[in-house]
Amino acid sequence: MAKVIFTVGDDISTDIIYPGRYMATVLPSETPQFAFIDDPEFNGRLLSTDEPQARAIVAGENFGCGSSREQAVSTLKGHEVVIVAKSIARIFLQNAVNLGLDIVIAPNIEASTGDELEISENQAINKTTGQSFEIVPLPKSRQEIIEAGGLIPFTRTRLLAG
């Protein structure tokens, strides 16, 4: 179960997620402080330790559009949030897989801040409203990389097993 800590609309660019003026900060341990920094309320909610551990951001179409900056993914990965979006921009999606950011594509998702989501392999259920939404599954190979924590841990595990 994940609590929706924020909802955003369509076409949320990587510059909104991780503004370009912070590009000099690239360490995954340092980038999380700048997630959505131009929205002080949301940034504060991300940084808050009062929020539940399982947290979700619900987004509209084309989440993560714009540049290919990997920091937009690492800043969110640092908060261990799940991104539930109607659709995700192609490059952001690949960066999310490579870094192990938990992403869910649910084309008809409807949720508000504070709602509780239960996410399974096939559907996302908004426990607050009782609605359920079909999930577009990622290819098995991509899902395995995410579950391993990203491409590097996935590859390391396979090499050591091998």
C-alpha cells in the first residue's frame, strides 16, 4: 500500500523534477534534496520523515519529458517513491529502469493527494475511492532490472551467478 503524497498533471519535464541549475550536483546521495525544489510544499513533503514509508507520486501523461538528465530519476529514487503515471516519456522510462526507480503505467489512473493505492501486477486500486485501474505491464526484462535495484545490481547479480 502506498500513500499518494502528490499529484501532478501532464508533461512534467525533467527540469521541473530536477532543475538544471543543480546539474553540478550529480551524486545520487545528494540529488534528492532538489526534487521538485521549485514547489516548496511538495519538496518539503518529500523531505519529511513524517510521511509513511510507502509513498507514491501520481502523474498524468508524458511524465519526465524533456532532457535526458539522469538526475531527474536519481532524485526520485533517493526518496524511494513509486511513480504511477498515465504515460512516461521514453528516455525517462529507460533511465528509471537503469536506476531501479519503481514505475507503474496506468493510463486511466485517478487519485488525489492522501489517497491510498494498492498496486499489483495487473492493477492499481485506489483504496480511498474504491476504483481500480488497469496497469500496462513493463516487459519482463525491464521489470527484473527494476526489481534488482537497477542495471548495475542486475548485471552484478547475473555475473556472480554465472
